[in-house]
Amino acid sequence: MDALLAILDLEKLEVNLFRGLSPQVGWQRVFGGQVIGQALVAAQRTVDASRYVHSLHAYFLRPGDPTVPIIYEVDRIRDGSSFATRRVVAIQHGKAIFSMSASFQFDEGGFDHQFDIPDVPMPEALPGEKELREKFLVHAPEAIRRYWERPRPIEIRPTSLEHYFSRDKAAPRQDVWVKAVGQVPDERHLQAAVLAYLSDMTLLDTSLYAHGTSVFDRTLQVASLDHAMWFHRPSKMDDWLLYTQDSPSAHGARGMTRGSLFDRSGVLIASVAQEGLIRKKAVE
């Protein structure tokens, strides 16, 4: 988590211009959640501190290169009496790799309702990552084993592991508990950036459940294409969050997934929608 907080602390180069780095962990491309989180931080730093993000809409344009910095250019589209709008473009090697629009609002009162949290096992009843490695990953395929053994700032506890070890087709939905592995400062702007970071985790996989495969399938080309997020209520990020997901459609080499993030008490804190590329590679 300290490493994640460090990469979210962008360097200011000039008015509306920021530079972000990527962790050097051997990845071939930058994790999409990192770019979303950094772009949100860049936008936040150009907005009045008493306005908070309520939505963002982003497109992944090119794979990010983790070996070089990412430049974030912020366009101050509008500062209204209630809402402020920003557009952010992430640039590497002279080309845009990512674009995002985000809207910010002062806190207001109003109507209040939400969906109920699904009835799923609590995270304490599920195997932790240490138990996963010791009991379930011994005979797992190498790609799955590497994924679960890699140190991450977010711990993941799926309510079901069957998908990772089976080729059977299943309903395209899943419930995953997620939690920051270290302390996130009690600051709403930073908490929103960490939430945006983790919102890109596990979504693409849900669209593959119905086809008996996963993102670990080497015959597939998978990548996030776009990402939208709505921040309903603040959350301190100091406990487990339930990320419940479903994929209503896959077509045209694209899969679409929706997600809802609840805190442990059942408060809906954010909603997510994403479309991803799920293309079969040409047989060589």
C-alpha cells in the first residue's frame, strides 16, 4: 500500500501538468487501475478541495509502458456553482494512451436509496491468500499461481474459486471481497483514488465465466477498453469491501461487466461499468 500511495502522489510539472511513475514489477504494460487512479489525482489537484468526484468516464487508447513516466495533462473544462468538470489525457512517447472526463460536486443533501448488499459469505469465512497458496495453488496452472503469489496493495478473496480451476461454463457473475493491505490515509480525495485503482480488478474475468475460460487463457487477447465509475458515498477504505459483478453481454470480441462496491455494513459506495476486449488470437 505504501508503494501504491507513492505512485498516486504525482509530481507537478507545471499548471495542469503532472508526472506519474509505475512500479517496476516486471509487468509488460501498466495496470489500468493505476492510470485511472493517477488521472483522478491529477484532476483532483486542479479542483477546489471541497468538491469531490462523483463520476468518471475513461477510455484506454494504447497499452501503457511501465518503464517510462506518464504525463497527465488536465483541461479545466468548467467550474460551475455546483459542479466542476475536468478532462485528463495521459501521454507516453508523444501519444495519448488514456483519456478521462471526471465531474466533481460539493456535498449536498437529497433523496437517498440504494440496492441491498447480496447475501454472500463474509471475508473471514473465506480462505486468505496464505491459505490459497498453501492449499489451492500447489497444483494450479503456472499463470494462476503467479497471479495469486504476486504482492499486491489490494487483497482479494473471491466467494468461489471454482472458476479458476474449472473449464465448465458458469453464470457470468461473481462476488469478490477486496481490502487494502495497508493503511489508507483518512482523506476523501485519496480514498477515491484508491477505490478507482481497485475498481479495475477482476472485472474482465466476469465476462468470461459464461465461456468456460479466464484472463489466464493464453489463446485470448484481453484488455480494458473503457471504464466508468460513479462514487455514491464516501468510504474510509479501512475494511473489506464487497465487489459484486455481472456481465450482461459479450459480443463482437467485447465483453461488458457491471460492478457494485459495498462496505461491510451494506452501504453502496460506488458503481462501475466496463467493456473489455476478449478476442481469440489467430492460430499460428
